[in-house]
Amino acid sequence: MAASRKLSFYRASILSPWDDKRADYWPDGVIVTQPASKTRPATITDILPYNEACERYVEDFARSNLYEYPDSLIIPGFFDMHFHWVQDDVRLMPKDSLLEWLAKYTFPTEAKYASKSYAKTKARKFFQRLLSVGTIGGACYSSIHDHALDEAFNYAQGDLLIGNVLMTQESPAALAQTPKQALGAALRGMKRYKKRYVLTPRFAIATDPATMARTALEADRRGIFKQTHLSETPAEIDFVLKLYKKMKGFERVKSYTELYHKVGMLGERSLMGHAIHLKPAELKLLKKTNTALVHCPTSNAPLRQRGLGSGLFDYQKVEKQGIRWALGSDIGGGPFLSMLDVMDSFLRQHKKAGRGDATALKALYRATLAGAEILGVDERTGSLAPGKEASFVVLRAPAKRYRSGEAHLRAVLAAVKDRAHFDRCVRATFLAGKQVSA
Ligand code: GUN
Ligand code: FE
């Protein structure tokens, strides 16, 4: 080994998922990383038990960085596949139901981002907090404003797609765009941010079909991702179907999913948020188009759990169809930024619904690698393995030996008594070898 090659060593318990059921677990392990070079970011070169590392790297240990984290569990950084960075201030506001909450709290909050200085200050704080809770990737909604999108890209780190919402109908005056303005904003975003941009018609109520169709075509031509909201509540679905029945060319559309299909919003680079209330024909269409879904359990949870009471996503039906899906916080529908809170809520709600396969490991996979797979970046990130980027989260864990990764992760979640404190579980976040949060 060349003497100049300065390795770093991170010692803790380590857990990394392969899929819903399989994971690597080292009760006392070491992640070995090499620094960035001109051609690649800092990567993992090895993961192994501590006693083996002592033998294999005995000389390196003496002259290298060895970081020891007792009572900690290292996992991959989180991918939050659906959240609104401009809704940080509505997370804990009163919630009754989706459409009322949007009109009463969310739209007025997003309208504040018309101010450039406000958007800048908020972006700087928000994206630093996102790293501090361990989120290093995902897909994010911004407001309609160009400069809010610019500020988000300015401060966001990691594998985050971001898009400005398009709002051309049924929207309050402060946020309403003409179709021409919405198209212009989408084209500017695509040109400026290329594949880091995600086309974001807010949902079929707020974006007219011609705008969705035209911008979706432009996104597809460029290989750009698309995202929107689908079938979150029965009242929303009713509204959509009544609205589109009156529109030329949509008179016969039978479902919300079919409507999105007609305007080109489905596809392999398409992320549909919520997707709770779906008929069998809609699930078939989502599968046929290879569309990915994002399950937001904390946002959809009952009102007493600070959610919008939208319902519970049936992942078993979705998986039976072979549809890809991952987890999201839906900030500010979801009350807390930490994906640990999302995982915990996922576990509680699905266990209560009698789904025996709702394990902590499944929640972990869906909060990390599954998102990276959907975004097509899993070859270099999303889990912990030699050759992948050195991106991981160090979690505080109870001081005890565990027989499995499942038991260990469950103990991490169970140790948090107040949901607001999941944020505090994160000791450190590393992004491509660099510590980005203490
Ligand atoms: N549907 C349309 N816009 C929104 C939003 O901002 N949040 C949620 N949860 N659903 C939506
Ligand atoms: Fe949302």
C-alpha cells in the first residue's frame, strides 16, 4: 500500500440494506475510506469487523485518521423522495384536511417566498438542517418563484432533485401563473439545472393539462425527472374528476392516474407522491408505465399524529404489481424533517394495519437505497459498500449488544420518546467523505 494513500477509519456498529429483507450488519465494524482524487469523490474501500481491521490495517491505523463512535449505529444517508422545502413553517400548523390546509396555511406560506431575501435566508437554514438530520438525497418541491429555486440549488448538497411548482389554475392570486409563465419557468429550470431539475406540476387541480403535456414532453426529451401528487385524498380525487370532466378531451377519463397518463406525466423517471386511493386499473397503468410511487406515512397519518389524515398507502398491493416505491417526509404535510420519524411512523401504522412484513429493515431500505435506485444513482450511493461514495450517518444508539441489525435499528427508534427528538439521533453526517454536519 502506497504510504501517501491516507485512509480514514470509522468504527461503530454498521448496518446497510440490500433490499426489503437483506442487509449487511457489523456489530463492531470499521468503514475504510480513501480521500477524493481529481476524478472521483471520497469512496469506501472496505468494510470489515474491527478485530480484522486491526490486523489488516495495523500500519495504517498508526498514521491515519481513526474515528471511533461508541454506542453508535452507522447507516447510509437518507433519501427523502418527496418534500417541500418552502413548507418548513407549516409542518406544525393545525391540520384538518388536505385542500383546506393548502388554502389556509400552505399557499400563504409559499407566497412569502416572493421575497428574494426571505427565500435566501430560509434556504441557507433549511438545507443545513436537512444535512443535520442525515438526508443527503431525494426529490424536492420549491415554490413558483425562480429565485427560490435558485436559492435552493445554491444551498442544497447531495443528490437532490429540485423543481419549482407550476400553478396555472384553481390557485390563489398570489401564486397564480399564466400557462406561458409556467412554461417559461419550467424551461429556464431545465436549461439551467439540467438533470438536477425535476419538472413539478403541483397536481392536476393546480396545473392545466396543456401545460402539463407540453412541459412533460420537454422533460422527456431531456431525460429529466417529473414529480407530482396523485390520489392523496378522496375529496381531492372528486375535485379532479369533476374539474376535468368539463375539459375538452378529458370528458371520458375514468381515473386520476389515467389523466396523468394522458398528459405524459407517467413513466420511468416519474415520481408520484402519496398514491393512496388507487383502483386496480390505476395500479396496472402505473406498472405498465414503470412509474415510481412515494409513500409519505407521517403526512398521511391521522390528525392526532399531526398528519393530514389522508389514509394509508398499501405497499403490499403496490409490491404485488411490481411497482417501485420509496419513502418521503412530505414536509410540511409531514410534521418532522427526520427520515427516522418517517420510518418510525411507517412501522407503527403498518403494524397496526396487520402487515407483518413491516420491519425496521424494510423502512431503512425504503428510506435510503430504494430512493437512490429510483433516481438511478445507486451505483455510487444509497448504501455502504466498497466502491461507493463515503456518505453515511452516525446515529446515537443504546449501549447494548444486538443479535441483528433489525434489533439494533429498532432499539435506536424505540429509544426516542418524543418524535421531535429524532433529529437529535444524528451524531454526524458524512457526504462523500466530508463531515457536513456535527
Ligand atoms: N397536493 C398539492 N399540493 C400539495 C402540497 O403542497 N402538499 C400535499 N401534501 N399535497 C399537495
Ligand atoms: Fe407533497
